[in-house]
Amino acid sequence: MATYKRAETTKANEPLKMVSGEIPVPPPGSVRVKLAFSGVCHSDVHIISDWFHLGEEKFRGWVMGHEISGYIDEVGTEVDLSAMGLQKGDPVMVYPWVACQNCDTCRMGYSNICPNLAGHSNDIGCSPVAPGGYQTHLVTKPQYLLKVPASMSMDVACMIPCSVGTSYSSLRKLTDAIEFQQKRGKARLLVVGSGGLGLWGIQLAKVMFGGEKIHVVAADVEQSKLDTAKKFGADETVLWDIAGDLESNVQKTTQNGKMHAAVDFACLGSSTNTALKCLEMNGAIVLVGLSQSELEVNTFEVVINQTTIKGNRVCTFDELKTVANLVAQHKLTYPALQYHPLEEVYEVICMLKERKINGRAIIKH
Ligand SMILES: [Zn+2]
Ligand SMILES: [Zn+2]
């Protein structure tokens, strides 16, 4: 007989508690998804430390996990799945960035930048109001589900709404600068950080901007990561010296020419400053990494060089649809997936925190 289990939060930075019980029944307007895989994300390292300042009482007893794939196994009343192109039994990924769904920004389809997110989150797996993927069954709204394309495996599918969607949305913001350069030749794109987001970014850049028309330079402070970046399509790699001066890192990066666009998945202040100095006139940079660092920007240079500086927060639901198709069509994938049972999720989060996960760790339900 099928059973239901979930890994509940207890206190900030303390182990999750396994709880079992009745399989939840979806209320009117909702569906139930039997989970296949849940990705463990670096954001979980922050969330478990009570990143959203929920306080001890609110922090207890909810379910984290925002990278989710599974199968629709029960449909509540008042749900017309066919209107959404779905049916019972379909393989789906869950769009977690749902926010308030009650403001103009959300209604326009930009729930990723909902103004009501400030200081807390309604996103799936990120707050008590929207339990996430560290459970065997998830009750949610069908509007947040996207059918997994036939050629995509369910373990890859769970990563699409977070890391892959974020990479895609970030690169999209560089389109003007890249296409401007491509009118006269090959564009040079700097990808800073060759971790999870970076490897997807390298592959997606080739697909989005035409493999032959884009030269991808991957920068990182670890040679092993650059070796992987090369395998995933980087045309050139550059090892940044973390203790070195900015000028010498810029020099190394631009020895074959300046960059027309850059995406900074690290955002350590120094990484953004270095990337900015590598940009050609009319260049663009997008900041993605979540850190609290200061940026030194010479306003004269930004004006004279006509530089664009943008930020990016995850992705919209429309962008998720597009990137899911791109990944399926081009059979993009990820190296070194490692699988763990739900019972080990807290240990996996700790391993991520200690940087002991090489590749991606995924809960297999
Ligand atoms: Zn994530
Ligand atoms: Zn909203």
C-alpha cells in the first residue's frame, strides 16, 4: 500500500524530522503530484538557516524543496486539467516561483519579481504556506505544473525550474549586446563560475546564440571546474587567481579580445568588477549569484562604454516553458548526478554547505 512521508523542518540549522501519515487528498482547485525527484539546491543551505526570518515558531513543521518532478496522481474537484493541456498520470515539473498570485506583477506573468516577496517568500518549498519537494506527495495548483517533454528524463526535469531556468533567463538579458556584435562577427561571452548554473549557462548559450556565432569563455578559481566547463562546450577557459590583482585577471581573460557580454554566477564583488573591466563598448553584464558584496563602478566608464548592468532573479513561467523545450530538443544534460533517499535530505544539505557535493545531489523518491 502506498504511504506518505515528509521531511519536516524543526529548528534553524537542525536536522529535519521524518513524519509519515495519510496520503493527502487534493482540495477543490488543486491536484496531487506523486514525486519522482527533488533537487537539493544551494538555496536550501540558506533556507535552513531561516534565511527568510520566519522565527522559531513559524519555522517548525514545514516542507522545503523547490526543485520538483513527479506524476499527477489525483485531481481535485473544480479542476479542468485538459484546459491546461494536462491529464492525470502526466509527468510534470513544478514551477516554484509562484509568489502572491494576487498583484499586478504576478498577473502579468512576472511572479519571479513579485513585490510582495520582500523579506519572506510564498514560493513553493521556500515557506510554510507552500510545502515543497521533500515529501512523497505534493498538493498544489495545476497552474504551476508544466508537462515534462517526452525526451527528458525526470531527474533532469526537476532541475529545470531552478538552475536551468535561472541560467536561461540570465542569458536572455544579454541578447541585445550579443546580437549587436553578431551583426559584425562572432560574439564573446564570459561565463563567471563553472558550477551548476555555469555549466547549464555554457550549454544554453551555444543553443540560444548559435554555436558557431558565440565564443564562450569560462572563468573560475578552480582548475577542475574549468576542465568540466571545457567538456560542456566552453571554447576557452581562464583560471582567475583569487588572490591576484584585478588587472592581471582582466589581462588573462581578454588576451584574445574583449567580451561583448558577461554573466556572473558568483557575484563576489571582485568577480563582477573583473568581468565589468573585460567588457567591450556596448557590452552587457547580468548578475545572478546571491551574495552580499559591494560593487565598484566607475560611472564615467559605464557612460562612455555604454555598458548595461542587470540583475536576474530565477525565471518566469513562460521562460520555463521555453527552456524546457530547448533542453529537450538539444538533449542538454548535466554531469555527475548523485541520488539519495528522502531520509538523507538533511545530510545532503549539510554536504552542500561543506562543498562536499561534486555535481548535483537529487532526492529519488
Ligand atoms: Zn534551487
Ligand atoms: Zn505578486
